[in-house]
Amino acid sequence: MDPVFSLGIQSLWDEVSHMPLGGVWWMNVERREDAVSLLNQTISAQPSDAKIAAITMGEKPHKIVKLNASHGPEKIRLFSMPKNESGLYSLRRDLLCSLDPAGYLFILLCTDNAWQNIPPEKIKKWLNNAQRWAKYYRCTLLILNPGNNTDAQLSLLLAEYQSLAGLASLRFQGDSHLFDIAFWANEKGVSARQQLEISYKEQTWQLAEQEEAVVQPRSDEKDVLSTNSALEGAPPLSEYWSVYDTNDAVFNAARTAQAATVVFSVEQTSQIDQLAHDIHTLRRQRGSAMKIVVREITASLRATDERLLLGCGANLVIPWNAPLSRCLTLIESVQKQQFQRHVPEDISTLLSMTQPLKLRGYQKWDIFCQAVHNIMNNPLLPADNKGVMVALRPVPGLRVEQALTLCRPNRLGDIMTIGDNRLVMFLTFCRINDLDTALNHIFPLPTGDIFSNRMIWFEDKQITAEIVQMRALTAERWNAPLSLTTEKNTVVNAVHDGRSWRRFPEPHRLTDAQGESPQ
């Protein structure tokens, strides 16, 4: 009969602790000391005749692995490997040179954030090869990954259920730990989205006493977790409301929820990046039943920011000019909703979606055409809402090169070029009804005084067709911007006295030698 290994947490039921042969299990651990103790407890939890091998990255295993004299296997195999990416790729080959892996439990203790700089495609390929290796040789691989930035990796691995038999996290909560199980498959079945409180006492991991008889709660659909500023300082509206001071506090409370409503607030642009990461983490880890709402307290969200938050998993973004009564009505409208939109596993994909163009200002004619063409062919951007392209022809007597000197865009993604006596601009994510407002911010003078006419394209097909025609324009008809004529001012009539430069006046006559005869 094939052996079945167990995770080193006492009183944990078999459905979320057994690790049979032929699978790969991954555990993210916030603190390295917790990962080391869990490694030793997992070794001690195995029977005396179990085949165990411990692998450490960048450290000697004799300093980490501690055997228990009263129980556990009689002997274990210890291995060390370099803490680099190449060591991970050669791990399975090196193990085959030392032992027959059949029937073994291999426990790999990684260094802190060992996988952080490895591209997601390589991680997926490594896991797929590890799963095939474990299945072929009938062995078990447990990966303990310590680090303080594991949420991004957890979101990435949620879709790798074909390569991973189990995925879980162990998070420190001050006086206890939270065992967050994304999914766990073994001979007992499949468990998913379980959160259990774990305690570490007397060098032993064990399930908290209250967790042994309590069924996992999933009746929090009426609960609302909100920031204090989102309610404008009002007290909790009912017994189901919980109010917190910051977005971080709301995020930490929401990590244990299943179907609650989470209300974040945003007051300045600097909060958007962190808020996007929090929303993406909650949506990927807590599922589609959770309702995530963002309320704008002051006018700080651009159209791109709003699209980013919605793409990360927010159900609703409430604008700053909505009163509190309207805000509560909108929060009520998302109740019992199931989030249906696809959320990419890597948030960098969403960030590149909202800022696909890292250019600003004047570009050469061919570079401009290529940049707009890339935006039009980006499948992640919404159809017919990628931006507006406008061609402006200056008034008679004004050269297009002179008009270019008046064009001063401030937003990343707003680019322009000149050619065929036209100034062509592309305003990323600008709506057609906001074009006049955008042009008034870009030009210091009214556009009617600078340009005689203009042509506008705002649909994808229209812009693509115009780019094709622009690319047919020969280089001889491209216009070049005016060259800089200002030179560096040189200091005249100045002498350095050893400490600083000092100017001395020089007399000048205001009349010629003959002067002017008096009248």
C-alpha cells in the first residue's frame, strides 16, 4: 500500500492535511521561522519507516532540520542547493543522481522571496515538470515558500490546479496564525476556500480549539466592511456594518470574508496603485461572491484609474459628487451579485492595459503611426474606447512647426506628430465628448485662433484606416520641429576674486562722436 504523508499540523482533518504520492503541494508562509518550524513538524509527523528528504536553499540543512527523539522517521536525507534560479531547474536531475525517489516525501524550503523575480511562464513550466516528475516516480513534493510578498504568487498559482494538488498560505496574525487553503486535493476529495485558525504552542502546530467543532462560516453575505471616510464619519448603519479607519484595515478584515460587501475609499491619486493591488488580491483569492465597492471622496480618479480598479475586480466605483444617500443606494444595488468579469492572474497585465503607451509629446511620423497601431491591436483595451485621434490644420500665415511649439501635453500617452502641413494628435483613453476640454488644457490659446479646421477619429476602424493612409505618406512630406535657437548665456564683464564672480560696469556713450546739434 502506498504511503500517505501528512502536514505537520495536529488535529487537522485528513481532507486538508494528507499528501499522497504523485502530487506537488505549495505553501506560502509569511515568516521564515514559521516555515522552518513547519518543516520540522511535518518531518516529525511521519511514521518511523517513512522515506523523507529535506532540501534547503542557500543554507546547510544540518542547521535547520531538527529531529524529534520520541517520534518521526528513523532517518532522513538532507540536501542543499544554491539559492538561484538555475538551482531550481537542476533540482530533479540532481536528486536522481543521489537516490531513487519512489515513495519519498521531498520538502523544499525556499529562501525568502525566491520566486519573486522569476517570470510567471517559467514558474508554470517548472511546476508542470515537477508534477510530471512526481507522478512518474511516485513521490510527493512539498514546497515551503517564505516571503512577505506572496499574494502576487498566490494569485498566479490559483489557476495551476492541474500542476498543483494543493495550494495554501500560512499568515501570522500576532497571537495566532491563519491557515488559508485555496484548494487541497487528495484521496479524501477536494477542499477549497477554507480558512482555519492555527496556533503554535510549545513548538507544536495545532488547530485552534474553537475550530475543531465549528463549521466554516459562509453566511456573511449581509456584512459590510467600510472605511470611516466612505460614510463621511457617520456611525455604523446597522449591526451588519463594520467601520475601519483605513483601507488597509478594511483589506485585512476582508481577507477572512466570503460574500461580504467591502467598501474602500480613495482621496488622492497616490492611493490608487495600492488600492488596485488590494482589490486584485481579494478578487483572486476570495472569489466572485464578494462585492467590492470604491467610493471617491475627492475628485482624484481619471478614466484610466477607474478602468484599472474595475479591471482588478471592483464591482462598482462611486464618483465623488454622489451624496451619501445615493452612495448607500448604490451599495445596496450590488447585493447578491456574482462577479462575472475575467480578472487576469497577474496584475502587471492590468497595469499595462491602463498605460499601454509609455510616450508623451512629439514623435516622428513613423513612430507615431506604430504607437497608435499597437494600441489599436491591444486585445485587453476596450473596443472603440482606446482614445481619440485628431488632425489640426493651422490658420493661414502660421506654420505647422510654429503650432507645434504651442502644444504642451501633460498626460502620459498623449502624443503628436507633424506632416503634410497637419498636426496629428492621439489622446489615449480620451472620450469624444471630452476632446474640447482636453485641447483647452494642451494649448494655451483657443484652438479656434490657432487652427482653421480639424478632423476627428474615435472608433477603432476609423483610426486604423487613417493610420494606414498616414503610413503611405513619404518621408519627404514629413515636417520637422523647429530647431532650438537659444544659446547659453555667457557671463560678461566678470572677474573671479577667488571666492565668487563679480561684475564691473562698463561705460557706454548714447550718442555718436559728433553728437546732435541743439535746436
